[in-house]
Amino acid sequence: MTKVSVATVWLDGCSGCHMSLIDMDERLIDLADQIDVVYSPLVDRKEYPDWVDVALVEGAVSSTEDFEKIKKIRAHTGILVALGDCAVAANVPAMRNPFKVEDVMARGYFETAAIQHQVPCEVVPGLLPVVRPIHEVVKVDVFVQGCPPSADTIHYVITELLAGRAPVLYDRTRPGA
Amino acid sequence: MATRSRIKTLKINGRDVSAHEDETILDVAMEHGVFIPTLCQIEGLTISGACRLCLVEVAGWRRLVPACATHVEEGMEINTDTERLRNYRRMIIELLFSEGNHVCAVCVSNGNCELQALAQRLGMDHVRFTNLQPVRLVDMTHDRFVLDRNRCILCLRCVRVCDEIEGAHTWDVKGRGSEARVVSDLATPWGDSATCTSCGKCVNVCPVGALVKKGRAIGEMVKRQDFLPYLSNMREVKK
Ligand code: SF4
Ligand code: SF4
Ligand code: FES
């Protein structure tokens, strides 16, 4: 049996959704028989594969890098799952949206920094003017609310998708859950 | 002398029911265990019809009507749960989310919020409208309470409870449309209010995390609304 290829992606989120994913504990062992995690912060692969069946994407689109990444992911993915409130609604990262990027940078790198007052201009990607939920940038197939969604919710989503069904989520999770 | 019958017979979702003519569609629905979502309506305060979540269909009527603000009529055939209504209700909830700044994950009312609970119950899986990210001011000047307008859905329960039950009329609305904001006295800081008695009724009837007690952390703000029907009944008895 060929395994279903799965990617997990970390955009602008706190990694809490990934913690919840790992929190599936021993159920991960059963899942490992059916899925192949081909790209993830948890595996050592730098380039997004040509094709991935299911991508679980945590985080909002906040930086130029997030933007490029999600475009690429969409083009090379079957089912794109927005995982967690940041992915679904931009959530906490979007709380900077009422402010100008310069002001946000000044706050983070000057006003509140004790030493090394400078805005990074290498390696670290630039911020977009506004943080956006994934579906405002590319098409999303499944929305999984929660901050973070529970391990049970994520397990349900994955097993339903493996069974070829669309997960029904309203009675399992909610914004902020 | 023949008197008009004060009892009306009608149908809700195909079921025959009877009701007193003073009752609203929402009253009858609740008596018969039929769920109609509501946000601005709360037992013990006058009807405002502001949120439109309780819209229902009446056979032969072209308009949808708010169940909380429409009295029963003889022969009405009411539908409370159609595809059209489900779509509108979801849309209303999504619009409420998109016109304010709701971040449930860090809200003091997380887990105890009527808007959040309805979003879940009505099946909102994401908000299809771009967030307006309005600039809305937080008032922390009161000793014990906070008004966070970012979470306000303009249900006006606070305005009504303060006026109708407490008799202080501290709250009002300033501005129109998306600029509308709840203000105390003549748009002065709540802490300076000459009318506010600090009774906390507005805090408890507010369905969301807009009017809250000071010093609450995420998810800690639990509202108590049981006082309201009691107080308003006492007033009716006195009348
Ligand atoms: S008021 Fe309710 S819906 Fe709004 S952020 Fe708080 S918990 Fe969420
Ligand atoms: S502050 Fe609360 S009770 Fe008052 S209008 Fe806003 S949501 Fe309603
Ligand atoms: S509950 Fe009827 S309009 Fe708000």
C-alpha cells in the first residue's frame, strides 16, 4: 500500500498546533503505518516536495516568506488544511494589523530592546503590511479552528481525510478552543 | 358580547401549537423546545430586535421576521430552520466577528461567550469576510470594570439594563453604522461617570467579553444573569 504523503507547515504561529499534533502520542505510531511525513519542522527536508497529498498548515501569513511558501504549498498540495486559529483567522499575529509595520519594528527592536538596537535586514524575512488568514491568500480545503485544536481534533481530521471523508468539525472545536 | 379569542393557533416547523396573543414567536418556540438563536434578546429587558439572528420564515410573508420582536398571529406557519435561515445566521455571526476585533484565544470570555458559543452551534468554520480591524478604544477608568469595545457586538443589552432596571442610564450609543460605539454619559470616561452606580448589571448581561470585571485572565470572566428575570418580575408585580 502506498502511504498518503503529509506535510506539516509552520507559518506565523506559536508552534502550539504542532505541539498538539505531537500530543496525539501513541496514536502517531498507528498513523505512521498509513502516512508518510514528507515535509515538516519535525523532519529534515528543506524543499517542499513536488507533490503532497495533505498539508496541515499552522500559522497566519505575516511575512514575505510565509507568502511565497503558502503559494508554493498550494500549487503542490492536494488537500490544504488550515490548522488552528492563526491559520483560519490570523488570530494573535493579526493584533499588530492596526499599527504600521515601522511602528511594530520600532517597538520590537528599539523601544523594548535593552541592547543591539537595529532592525534585522538579512536572513529574517520582511513583514507584510497586514497579517492575513491563509484563505485570503490561497484556497483552503479544510478549516480547523482552535488555539490550538486538541490532539483529538487533529487525529479526527487526519483519520477522516484518510478515510476519504470531509471532517465535520463544529461539534469538536471552536475559535479559541 | 362575543370577545375575540386571545389564544392563537399556529404552526411551528409543521407542529400545531397554541399561544397567547401577547406572546412572541420566540416565546412560543422556547416553550416548545424549538431552538432559535438570539443575541440581543434577554429575558427581563425590552425587546430591541437589533441583532437579527432570530429571523424566521412565515409562510406567505415576503420578509423574514425577527422572532423576538414579532407577536403570534392566528394561522401563522413558521419555519425556524431552513437552509436560507441557516445561511443568513452564519453570515450574521461572521459579520459580527469581522467588524470587531475578536481574538478568542486571548479573550477573558473565552469559553463563556454567547457569540463564540453561537458561532460553534451554527457551524461557523471560518469567517469569509475580511476583518475590518477597526480602531476601538478600551476604557479602563472604572475601579472595578473594563469596557473593551473591540469585543462589543452592539446588542445594547447594557444600555437597556442600565436604563430599565438600574434606572441610571449611564450607557448610550455614539456614532452610526460601523462607527457606532457604546459610551458612558456624554462620551466621557466611565470612571468619571456621575450616573454609574457600579452595580455591575451591564457587565453581567453583556453576552461577550466587552464589559468585564477588572483583573480577569483569559477565560476567567463568567457572567451571572439569573438576577435579571427576578428583578424585572418584581417590577411587574409592583405595577
Ligand atoms: S468576545 Fe467572545 S467571540 Fe469575541 S473574542 Fe471574546 S470569546 Fe471570542
Ligand atoms: S458592551 Fe456588551 S452589552 Fe453593551 S452593546 Fe456591547 S456587547 Fe452588548
Ligand atoms: S434576538 Fe431577535 S433580533 Fe436579536
